Amino acid sequence: MLRFMPVGDSMTIGSAGEHTWRYRMWRHLRDTYGGPFALVGPRETLHDQATDAPTSYEYADPDFPRGHLAGWGEGWHHMVPLIGEAVRSCRADVLMVSLGLIDLGFYTNAEQTADNVRRFVTEARAARPRVRMVVLPVIPNIRATTEPSFAAQVDLFNVLLAKTLADLDEPRSPLLLASPPPSYDIHHDTYDGTHPNATGEHKIAEAFAGAMWEAWGVGQPYAAGSH
């Protein structure tokens, strides 16, 4: 049994009524991974925007393993103290991580955020020394189009993220940097300039799936039409 844990912010937890990229990824793995697997994590809910709380189970299709470690407004900063216990209790083998936008927007600069990436990796490995991680760079959102200083921080963090993962990579616990979805367009793949709509969900899942297929031979190339 290979256990995948999605780790992320609002783009990963999703909102009531959505499928989420987690669902798209599960469908992809179900169709292409030649062995038993599960999505795992200590949380299962969606974010309810009406109450601003992670209390909704109203998935567009709830019939999939909904485990995750994601939260609206949470970043590397918030996940560092949580990841060790989550990995340990859920026996996660592969972390699919999409974090950083919240950190850079509200909590830490690019260098401090990269430091939290190091702490996150350390905590995850302390819990499970052979854990693997595939990490998505920060996708610039609508704010980056209007605030050059924020856009520069996003760009700098993505450079530092690549360097940090390369520095910490090791054979028994590989760290993989996914390529950002090349055709991702915040005007067409999100509903508000930040959060993915259906096409955005597919493209995020495709980024994770493609990285794992190319680097580790997990699954197959992503085919959006079948998920």
C-alpha cells in the first residue's frame, strides 16, 4: 500500500461543492497506478466559505479517500509543527505539497519561508525516514499581477525552494520539485485569480502526476479527459 498525503493551503483543501485536485489525482492514480494506494491525512473536510470554517463534506463527488493535511490560510509556517505527527499517524509514504502563497502574503519573506521548508522536511523525516516528497512551486496569483514586490518574493522563493530541495535531497528520502503547470492561467484556471476551478484542478494534479511519473515511474502521464 502506497500512501499519498496531499499537503497544502486553500488551493488543496478546496471549498464546498468542488471536486478538488486531490480527487483528480486519486482518479488518475486509480486508473494508472498498478498497485494498492490511498490518499491519507488527518483531515477530510472542505472549507465552508459561508462559515469560514473547514467543516464541509459537500464534495462534488465524495466517493474517494478524502484524507489530507490542508487548510484555508495555512502555509509552511503552519504545517511545520503538524507534519511530523501527521506523517507518523497516517504512515505517509509520499507527500504532495503545495504551499507558500500564504506564507509570502502574510507571514514570512522568501528566505524565512525557505527556512520553514527545511524545518518541514526535517520533521517529516524524523517521523518517517524514507518519506518521499514532491513539491509544487508557488503559482503566482492575482496579487502578483498588481504588486511587483509580491511577485518578486514569489519568484525568489521559487528559486530558493529549488535550491533547498536539491540541497536536502537524499536517496532514501528523495525530494522532487514539480514543474509548474506550463499552461496555467489565473484568468481561465481559477474562479477568483487564486483558487482553481475544474481546469485548474486538472492542471495541478497533472503537475504532480507528471513529476512522479518522470522521476519515479509512478503511474502514467496524466490524461485530463479521463479524470
